[in-house]
Amino acid sequence: MLRRTCRECGAEMVRKQTPDGVIIFCETCDSETPFDEVVVEPYCPDCGEKISVCSKCCKGFFCGRCNSLKSSKRIIWKPV
């Protein structure tokens, strides 16, 4: 998966709708900062195992080792 990270602070960038169109925005720096696009993979926040997108519900991630769904808000993203 491709993620945009701020060059200033390393936080993930968000897409923000403005009257002029869509911008890529860093909420931590509170501005439009330069960013890098990084390929990352999801890992379980509890056991550290690489996890996959739940293909049946598409609402979360599934960890085979823990045998449970994980919230997308808790996922640890590590660069490839």
C-alpha cells in the first residue's frame, strides 16, 4: 500500500477538500508540506505479525496468528 508521509515531521498526510480542489495536508505541521510516497505493509499491533485485509467484509484487517479482526486505526504500518 502506498502512503504519503510528511518530510518535516514524518506524519501521514491527509487529503483535504478546499474550494480550490483537493490538497495533500499535514495535520501535525498544520500546512501543505512536501511529502514522500512510501510503500508500506500492515502489521498486527498486538503480536507484530504481518496481516491482511479482510476480504469478506473489507472493514478491517485480519491477523492469522491472533485469529481476530484488527481495527484499521490500530494497524502498525512498516516500510517495505
